[in-house]
Amino acid sequence: MLRSRLQGVGSYLPEKILTNKDLAKAVDTTDEWILQRTGIKQRHIAADGEYTSDLATKAAQNALEDCGTALTDIDTIIVATTSPDLTFPSTATIVQEKLGIKQGFAFDIQAACSGFVYALSMADSMIRSGQIRTALVIGAETFSRLVDWEDRRTCVLFGDGAGAVVLKAHEGERGILSSHLFSDGAYCDFLKTTGGPAFNKMVGVVEMNGREVFKQAVGKMAEAVKQCLDQHGLMGHEVDWLIPHQANKRIIDAMGDKLGLKAEQVVVTVDQHANTSAASIPLALDVAVKDGRIKENDLILMEALGAGFTWGSALVRF
């Protein structure tokens, strides 16, 4: 069976680190308050003049180096982002130019925090159909540019970063086994920005009804996970690793409990990265692969929920 195998992984984080204690000097909050409610200790912030395409390019270079894939082998580049360099052209085409790739095609996906799962699913479909052989799938955000740094409810939650994977057509059991995507626009007002080119010609800042997002997140992600596991006749405890979207430690813990997983089977990076939106899953994946936790043939379950609402899951045999 033709599958899309995760051949290489890579990530990049900006050098600047903003701790909870740093934030407490600027807004009415404390390290204890943030840590207790979110599990976040720090986040990385892009430097002035450092753009989403820069983060994405560096993560992509690391992923390509990880598996020794040549630039000339790449058929498509998909960038999942909510913080593109420009309204147009796509950040993916800018990354294509920065990498020096002349062949193939490139485009962005905007599904907020679910973006990487969406992008992974699209690349997988193109590989399975025979349209392409090798894809570069990137989640990248400079979400700090969308934050109101005077709003203590939201500014403590987000950070910047990028993660990337190289997918290759592969005959065998390893690779993406399935993905399941969902959305419901009835929840649009619970998590959104105050701006947009058609709405008010502005970028805007993030607004969030945290209580409603929290209430919906676990149930909807559990729905996506159930469909994924049911398709393969699996129980939650048969998964080796859960890599959830890194938004809130309490939501992450709840998902691990629902699956019957041990705490050490859940990859958690929210404490170090905060919520990096579409970048959070590939960032966490790279951490767990590079530190040796995730090994060949391990079964990985990824899941996320983002603005829209969008949500989804993907099951991968690494």
C-alpha cells in the first residue's frame, strides 16, 4: 500500500525567550497564575525583521537535513499559518524562493491551530493519489504579532516558532494511516481576530472566549480521535504517543486521560513554547524524535482544535 512516510523532521524557535516573570513586569499577572491555569512557563518571540517565512525556512532546512532530501526532490510546499508574512503572495511561495526551489508548487493553509493536521492530510492525499512523491509540510507562526500585549487574558498564551516534516511516498506499513478533519463555523466568535483585509483593512489582535474554547476543545478533539481509532479497530491505550496541539496543559491532560495513556506517553512542550498555533504539533514532534522518545514503528496520534472551530486528528506509524 502506498503511504506518506514521515522521512524527516525539523524545527526552529526564535532566540528571544519571554518568561512569565518578564510578562508580570508588563501586565497584571504572575508566574504562578499563568502556570496554574495554562502550564506555560515561557515562550519564544520573533525578533524585529524576523518573519513567519524565516522561521518556516529554517525549520524546513532542518527537516531536509534530517533525512538528506535534496531540494530538487520537493514536489510541493504547504505552509500552515495564521500569521503570514503578507496577505498575498502565500508564505509558502516565499519559503520556496528562500530555499531556492524552482520546481513544483506551493500554497498556504489557514485552519488556525488545526492547520498542521489539515496540511498533513492534504499532502497525504496528493501522495496517495500519485500527484506528488515528496512534500514539505510546515507549521509556522509569528503569533506574537497578533497579540494585544496589554490583554493579560491572551498575551500570556502565545508564542512563535516553526516545525516541518518531509513526507515521501512509501510502499509499506509505516506512514500516515489516516486523518480526520472537521469544522463548525457556529463557533467563529469564540476565537477570532479583530481585523481582516475585507473587514477593516487591518490585521487586528486575537480575541478569545477562553471558557467556551476550553469547554468545546476536549469533546471535539475526542470526537476526532474516536473516529480515527475506530477506523483502525484500536483502543486508546494501544497508541504509543499522543502529540496534541499545545494550547493548555489541562486540555492536554484531559485528552491523555480519555485515551487511558500514561502521562509519559503524552508529548508536552506547552511549558517551553506556549501556544504556537499551527506550529505546535510539528515542534513537539521534533522535540520527541530528537530526544529519542519516538522510535521507528511507534504509533503516533496527533490532534488539534483551532479557531473556526476547526479540529482534526491524524494517526501515523513512525
